[in-house]
Amino acid sequence: MKLVPLSDRVVLKQCEAEETTKSGIILTSSAQEKPQEAEVIAVGPGGMVDGKEVTMQVKTGQKVIYSKYAGTEVKLDGEEYIIVRQSDILAVVE
């Protein structure tokens, strides 16, 4: 199956959480903070959203940082994805 976002939605795959701190301390899974960095898997077509024209500014394959509590988590074929609005994406990581 394939996720195809509608309107100004973007499908993201979250990057792996850090398992050790910079000083070398190993974190348990419950202590790991959920990363806000993700890879763009699919991008909607944009168009008219709430009466305004929306042009999509992200592309498939880019790494982005998104809002902490944004989006809807979806599990498909054993993989976890997050579907967010383009406005919930804060920055592109280059």
C-alpha cells in the first residue's frame, strides 16, 4: 500500500531516537525523547486551503523539523508515519 496525502498534507517518517547522550550515557527507550526530525515520504498537491492558494514548498526525500505535537500518527505495513499540514513543518534540514 501507498500513502497519498491530500491538499496541503505531508507524510513524514520519523528519524530514529538518540540512544546515547553526547557524554556517552545510554538511554532506556522510556527516557528517549521523541525526535522532531523526519524524512518527507510524500507531498500533497497543495491548492486551495481555507480560501487561500497553498504552494507546496517541501519535496520527497528532504529532512525536516516539525512541531512537537503536530500531525496524526499512522501505522501502515509495519511502518509508522506521521501526516502533518505543511504549516506544521518548521524548517528544512540541509
